Amino acid sequence: MKVYTGAGLGDVYYQLLRDITEHGRKIVTRGKTCLELPEPITLEYTRPGFCWMRIPGRKFNPFFALAEVMWILSGNGNVEWISYFNKRMRDYSDGKEDFHGAYGVRIRKWIASWSNYAYIDQIECAVNKLRKDPFSRQAVISLWDPDRDNPHANMQSKDIPCNNLVYYSLRNEELEQTVVIRSNDVVWGTPYNAIQFTHLQALVAGMLGARMGKLTYVIQNLHYYLDEYKPTLSNLLEQAYEKRIQAESIPSFETVSEDRFRDSHCLVERILRMKDGKETIWFLPEKEKLCRETFGYWGYIIPRMILIYTMIKENHWKDDIAGVRFLENVISTLGQPLVDLIIDFYQDSKNETAQQVLQLLQVRKEG
């Protein structure tokens, strides 16, 4: 089993793409052709929080990534909630209110009894075990449900969990996390999984008052599809074989307590309740610096990212220069790595507000 080690995904991403391209075997699964590595691999991320990755032209959706973090860690599985940030998510729905394999529901609301609707919060269980015995080897979160995920043929879901198990090890007040994945799409899955599970590690570590340690992924099958995302794949492969270009692992955030996470989640929900009107501008620019210093990544960056997305998506501000300038100011407070991801994501957008904001950001950058 080959082991890839780096500060974060960006340090090894191009090597993964090259190895699949050069050593992958071609298969057809569910009517789609893909290249897969011939054996399992391990990814080791050695720098806590280096989960973001920037590749120019990748058009990675940072808003969806953070929305998915809040969606998962709050125990939400609602199809429409997350589809607001990425309409393709509906393709994996079985027509029900929640996704069959929603990670958040399985992590925080595992059904213990169908008869009385009793739930198990697996984060709480793992934290309690490690509080009672810091050397415990039994702190495990399970995402695979053999009763629900091995059904009869006529009951197959479109949303069978790819990530299956999470293990924790607490040593010297440092929390290490290992994730076992049965199937991972290196284009669509791997970048978002890095963000999802790093944030999960940050929450569990924060609840324990521990530091974040190494994050390890054991991937049974790593692959990419040949016809699903041709423009994106072509761009990625072109950059992977251009030796002068490096992917960039971006440091991001600190650990978070359960109470602080809930405060952040409440802010996000408040923004989404107000998304249909201009009332979302209740975040005042003159308070931005104080808020960032006070509330940090979880209380400042994440809610602001959701705010930016909703204001641009709803396109309320296309004819309001004051609103557009407000958005540009908010984006500029996030730090250059996230600003670059936002610019890349909206580069060819037809949204008028997005284009006006990008013009102002470009002027600021040049000036």
C-alpha cells in the first residue's frame, strides 16, 4: 500500500492524479468509465487545518464546502438545504426529504430505535470515551449501516456512504483521526472530504480541549471518471504534468468547542432565513475587524462565507453599488487564500453581482 504524505491535500494532489493516469486500470461501473488505482492507498496530512487547496482554474466551490461542514456537523441531512449551495446534490437524492447516507445524520443522529425515535450522537460517544480514558482505542464513529446499506436489489439507494469509519487516538493531548473510505473520486470527492473531516476533527479535538494531530485517510479505491467532468479533468491533468506549477495547501482554522460551533451554526441559519431579502446586510462593515479578532474562523469566516454566497446568488445587489462595495469589503477581510478561491469560482459566472464584485476585487488587487 502506497503512502502519500504532506502538510495537506495540496502537497500530494498532483501526484495522485499522475499515478492514476499512469498506473490506473480502466473499468466500467454503473455505466461510467473510470481509471482506478490497482490497490488501496493511504493519505497522511501532517499539518492540522491545512485542508484547503488552491488550483487555478479548478473552480472549487468554497461556499458549498463550508455549507457542507455546517450541514454535517449539525446533524442535518436535508436535501434542499444543501442543494441551495450545489444543485447537483439533488442527483443523489432518492426523492425523500433527507439523503439516505447523509453523514451528519449518521454521525449525530444514528437511529438507535425505530420504535421510539431514539438517537445516538456518535461525536458525544467518542468524546465521552476519551474523557473517561484518554488512552481508549474504542473511540469510533461508524458511517456504514449494514442493515440499510446492504438492501435487496429493488431497494438500492443513489446515496451509499463512501466514507465508512472514523477512528480517534488521543495521546499527549493531541487528537489523531483516521478515516476509512471504500471509494473516493479524486476530482469530486477527495478535495471536499479533506475539508469535511478536518472540520470534524477540529470539533472533536475542541470538545476534548486537545490539539489537532495527524489526519490519516485509508482509501480502498481511488479513481477518476473519464467522461464526467472533462473540462475540469483536462485542466487538472494539464497542471499536474506542468512541473513549474504546485498545488497549494492552505492553513485555515483552530479547533472549536461544541458551544462555539452551535453559535456559528445559529449565525449561518439566521443568514439563510434572511436570504430572500436585503436584510442580510445586517453585518456592519465598521464592526468587521473587531468581529474577526473576537470570533475567529468559526464565528467570523464561516458565517461571512455563507453571507457572501447568499447575497451573490440572490443577485439583489446587481444595481446597488453600495451593496456591491459592501460585498467586496467583506470578501477582502477573509484573507487572500479564500479571496483567490472566490475569484476563481466566480470567474466565468453570469451572475451580475458576482461580476461587479470581481471587478472591484481586481481593482483593489492592482492598486
